[in-house]
Amino acid sequence: MAFIHDVIIIGAGPCGLGLATRLCEQTPAEHYTDEEHRRYHWIRKYQFSNPGALKKQRHNGVASTVSNNESQPFSSTAHPYSEGDPKVGQRLGEYHTLVIDATSKRFLSRWDSNFQTFGIRHLRSPMFFHVDPADRDGLLAFAQEHERYKTECEEIKGVVGQEITKHARKQRATRQHKHQAIGRDTNIDERQRQDYFVPSRELFRDHCQHLVERYKIDEDRLIVQDVVADIEYGLVEDMLHVPNASITGDLDKIFKVKTWQGTYFAKAVVLSIGPSMPLNRMVSWPDGSCHSSQIKDFPSFGIQQKTKLKIPTNVLIVGGGLTSAQLALRAIGRGVTKVWLIMRGPLKIKHFDMTLEWVGKFKNQEKASFWSADTDEERFEMIKIARNGGSIPLKYKKLLDEQVAKNRLVVLTHTTLRTICKNDDVWKTQTVMTDPPIPNLPDIDFVYFATGPRSGLNSLSMPSCCTEGYSSIPHDGSLPVPFLETLQQFHPIHWLNGLPVLNNDLAWSTVETGKENRTIPLFMTGALAALRLGPGAANLEGARTGAERVTWGIQDAIGTSLSKTEQLAQGLNAYITGEGGMFDGLAELDDY
């Protein structure tokens, strides 16, 4: 008989890790102050199931530590249609959880690969953007504890200490075009300087591994390397093909997750797929070109061979964001003779992928305005304004200027790619046409599209030769996530510019004519939850915020999988520590 998991997480990137750790954490930083953290953990440390244990401990003078955050193999007694322990999955907090990832059986595997491919040494996000659910300053504390803050963290120039005077504010109001200084939109004082550093790739990765070890997550057991093909939701008896089947609690429906290698069942499913997930209906790129998310060898094999023979090589990169700048610098560093970087708009310089107001100390004002918006259309416009397309940090602008001065790089704004024509030469070069035309443009060895992921947060700027059959919004029935088509068919929801319209718990909320809206426990984090989380949904802050909302949504949707004894112990623990109301610790008569 099939095993019914409590939660299946699709995707083992930062969003997936953030949710997994949040499910383990009983005192998240979103709800508890540092002082409450210390108090609760001290009480738990000396709390024992045996009433005489504390007395014995005092007598012997030996301290024992009991951690409630340990993740253990799950007992299947809560599922009457499960036979023994499952071969995969792990209990995280109250829920038996399974993670399905197409890349690897490790967290952040695709993240590691992309950073290595693009040659990224430091993140773009500040120190307080991470996935530690227990501490807002967890990454900063980890860096200082291991004496890596000074050596591996790089200051974001032009953010702190760049306050402008009232007189300058008035001048900017009348002469806006003359006051475009970087980092002067928000006041950030010296007390916050330590936050506005960016961690190295290795530091952030080690911190994530530290979280895996802290919560005792067994990646070999928790994560399955597989590709999701379809998701269904229906009655237990229909999903399991067992007459009159039901599961504990009030739930009578479950999910069936079909993959390339098997089928899994769960009470709740969470999509943490991230913006760069490969798509079944991805554009068919012409030979000699590819999207940045599909790069395997960089530069291409043909360019590597020409470089060894000292034959000049030329690369064209399409896009105006950070990825395009990183690819351009990476190509030059690996021996490409000349790079042409074209973008359809101006070259925008920003510290982060959204305006500073959404990152600085006044970000709650922006979030309040976003959450209080009357319509999703209004929220989408706020997201567009905050993100404003692709941009690069000032640091990369200086690096690009250095290569332009050396005649290794040409940056062309307000330029679009029209056609790519294959040549019949030995090296399989291409003739590229742009609008407006680029004078004296040589034959191109390879074209890279660094045009962002397929979602409502970004739109691909592709030439007409590549756009056949492509749609970034599901008006034609083509969803940004193909394996959701069955759910969309039987449990339809609204989509806005490629983004699903979820409820406030980031759950799938069905909309059917003449029927009341129904919510099913399929949750989304990351870029797909942007209409509820805001412009930061696709970054690390969105991963942590989304994990918090989804955890509460799971608790409301499927309840708890704890046994009666465990629930009573949990209530007693809450009573002792003072969490919630003390009346919650009282037992019902039928509990005994």
C-alpha cells in the first residue's frame, strides 16, 4: 500500500531549504524575540518526561540537553493505509516530509552549479537575506563566529551614510533628472552598516549546510532526485484505488504526485521550484545559442577549440541584468576575443534587484502599501515599478567599463535581436541582425540569452525567430509550470501575467463560476508567490517569508500528524514556557 506523506516539497533550492528548516523550527524569529528564544530554549533544555529527572540531574550535577528540533524517521501510525516506515522522506517537526528535486539529492545543487558556471564570488543580497528561520542575523552571526566576516564579506558601496539633506530633497523634486545618485533613495545610517555587506558564495553555502546539520536533516533520506510530471488532487479512495478509504482527521482528499520514476502521495504539496526551473515547453533555441539557464559548458566547445588554436572568437549576449554582465565578464576571462552585450532598454544600475526602499529600514511601509492594495493588478504594477526589469550593481558597471576601455566588450543599449542565420563555414558561425543594425558586426560564434526566467516577474526579450509557440501567460492554456495543467483543468484558478492568484497563505484558491472559492493545500513560494509576497518573492528574503506563511497554511490545512501523547506533551510544553494562552494547556476529558 502506498505511503501518504504529510508534505511534499518540490524543489531543493533556497526556498525548499527555507521551508524544510522552518518546519523544524518551533520558535521562529518572525514570532519570538531574542529574549524569548533564550528563555524557551533554556526551559526545554532542562525539561524531562520523567518528573524525577530534574531532581536527579541536580543531585548528580550533570546537565543533559534535549533538543526538540531533531528530525527523526517518521512513524506511519498516523496513516492507516501505509505499510511500515517509508523508504524515503523524513519527519521535520510535526510533519513527515519528502523533497523532490530534478537536479540532485542535495540542497542547493542547482544553485551551486549556476554560481560556478557564471563565476559568481559574492551574492547580491545583503547579510540579512538568508533562510535561517531562527535568527534574523543568523548569517551575520555565523560569519563572525567563524571569523569570516572581515575576509569573505564585501561592503555594498554607496548605501550606508549616503543620506541627503532636506535642501537636496527639494532640489531633487524639481530637478529629478539631475539627481540619480545610486543608493540615495532611502536613509540608512551607520548603525546598519554591518548588514549591508554581501557574503561570499562559500560563506553562504556553508551557512546553509550548517542549517542542515543543526536541524539534523538527512538529505539522503529526505530528498529524491526525480522530475515531477503531473499533480492530481482528489478523494483518497480515488487516488489510492481503495474503496471507502480515508485518513486521520477531517481530510478526505490527498495529492497524487506523478514523477518520471514513480508516484507519491501527500496531504499537502509545496512548489519551491525557483525562477530557473527547466520547462517542458521551453523555447527551441537555434543552433549556436541557448538560454543562460541551459548552459552546460561555458564557453561552448567550439569556442574553446578556437581559443586553443588562437583563432579570434566573438560572442553575443542578450540581456540587461546581472546574469548578462556576469556572462560577459566570464567569457572575457576565459579567452573570448570580443563580447557584444545588447539590451532592449537602458543599462540600469541598482544595488539589488528591487529598489532600495524595499530593502532599507522603511521597507515595512512599502510592504504595507503592497498588502493593502485593492486589486492584484495594482500589486502587479507595484512589483513592476520596484523591480523595473534587469539591472546590475555599481561594482559590475565598473568592471564592464574596464573591459570596454580595453576594447574587449561592446555594450549596446536600446538594441534588439532580429534574426540569427547559420553560416556554412567550418566553425558553424552565425550572421546576426539587430535593430538598429550594429556596424561592422562580425560573424558570431555563440549567442547567449540572459533574459531571465519564464514568469510574470520577467519577460524574455527574444528574437522573432525564437518565439514561435511561446507564451508567458496561460491565456492559451500553456502554464508557466506544465505539471500544473491537470490541477488547472479540474481546480481552475486565476492567473495574472504569468503569476498565479493565490490566497494569503500562498495556497491554490480555486475560482469556478457560480461556486464558492475553494482552497486546496497546494502552496507556492518563490517567484510564483509574488502577488502575495511582493517584489522580493524571488530572492532570499522571499524564501524565508514564504516559508513562514506556508508553514502556518499547512498547520491550518492538514492539522498535525503528532500522536495523542505527543500532542499532550506539546501542550504541556507550551504551558510551561508560557507560549500562547495557558488555557491551551488544559486537557479535554476525552483525552484520558
